[in-house]
Amino acid sequence: MEKLNAKLIAFDLDDTLLTSERTVSEKTISVLKKCVEKGIYIVLCSGRPEGGIFPIVEMLGLKDSEYGKYIAAINGCSIYDVQKKEKVYSQNVDSEILLKVDALAEEAGLRSEVYAPDVVYFAEATEWTMKDPILCGIKGEVIPDYKKFLAEGSFPKMLVPGEPEKLLELQKKIKAELGETISAFTSKPYFLEIMRPDCGKGISMNWLADYLGVDRDAVMAFGDGMNDENMIRLCKYGVAMQNANPLLKECADFVTDLDNNHDGVADFIEKYIL
């Protein structure tokens, strides 16, 4: 197969670029550095807030390059320039939507949470609400008047953590009541995410390509979960990991030969890009 013309490559983190040990192999780091040296933009594109992505940025050691300085957080709701330490793109959910979803979650016996770059806010610290802060390595903070906080604040997404069966029922109810005014999907089986319908990893990566003057036909994306579906579908080259959700594999252009624990990303790039 001839080489693919990729000039901007977006990577989901958990279970895609990261191993199950939440690290990146030396081989993968080496391959990404070769991409940057060839003038290919490397963009970490995660459901995590910025603070949960920064440690991976440091691990890769690419931030001093023009081609390694951008990250996309909150499933593409925010694009951040790590050199200038500023957002170049952001999208927030209307407070009315957040309050409605929070009320529906409470009816189901669940708790919601919202995100700042380095803090997750919630009404109560539970095993479930602390799960994502622990996963991302950032602070979780209890807000006593959480509903007022939602009404007065501005947030890129809301997440409802809980047992997968309960979340599926809540997802159906949210979609029935709020329809096209929101995007509701599971990133992991125990995380239900709520964002604007005009926001997503693929939308943000195509925006970034335009911003950087990169042809959209030269954008590639790697992912494993259904929160990656937007970029796997919308980017020119959508690559699902070998360990990806079967539904994601169905809409991908390619599937890696190896999984996230065996340098699946690096193997694919070496074969089809470098």
C-alpha cells in the first residue's frame, strides 16, 4: 500500500496512544518525534480536561515544536496552545441544558459533574464522581450550591458517571427530552458525556486544520471508543485501534494490526505514513 498523505494526526489517549498502564512506549514516542521532524502536526485529542493532558505532553517531549504544541481537550470542546498557554478554540454548553441534565441524573439516583481545565466540580464526592479526577490525575472539588454554580458558570461539558445500565437508560431519557439540543454519548461504559451538538473531536480537528492551513484531506485520527466516533467519521483518515469498540471499527477507514499495549499507533504510522 502506498503512503498516506497525513499532515495532521490526532490521537485519543486512553486505550489508544496510552497503554493500559497509562504510559507511552519509547517506540511510540520515537515515531511521533519522526512525524514532527517531517512537519506533521501531532495533536493529543482527549475527553480529559487540559490538566489531565499536560502530563502526556511532557512525556512525549514535543511541545517546543510548532508541530507538537496543540492539544484538544474535553472531546474537542477546547483547543489549547501549550506554548502560548492559551485557548485558540472553545465551545460551552448552555446552563439551561446543564441544569436539566443534572435534574434528570438526580431522578435516576446519579450525580453529574462539570469541568474546568484542571478541576472537576460536583455536588458530592462519591466513588463515581471521583473516578474521572483520579483517572485524569486532577483535582475533584465539591460545590455546596452546585445548581447555582451550574446556572452562573460556563462549562464545555457535563459528565454523569455510574453503572452502565443506569447510564443507558438516562441517555435515552435525555435524548427524548432534549433531542437535538445536545450530544449525549458514552466515552467509557460508565461515563455518559453531554456536550453541544456542534462540538466533537472531528469538528475541532477539521477546525484546527483550517486554522493551521492544512488541507482537510490530510487529517488523520486514531481512536478506540465511541467518543472518538466523531473524528473517526469526519477526518479524512479514520483509524480504529485493534482493541476498539466494534461499532467504531465499522465506521473507520482503517484498523490497526496491533492494540494499544503493543505499539498499534506506532506500527501503523511506520507502515503507512513514514
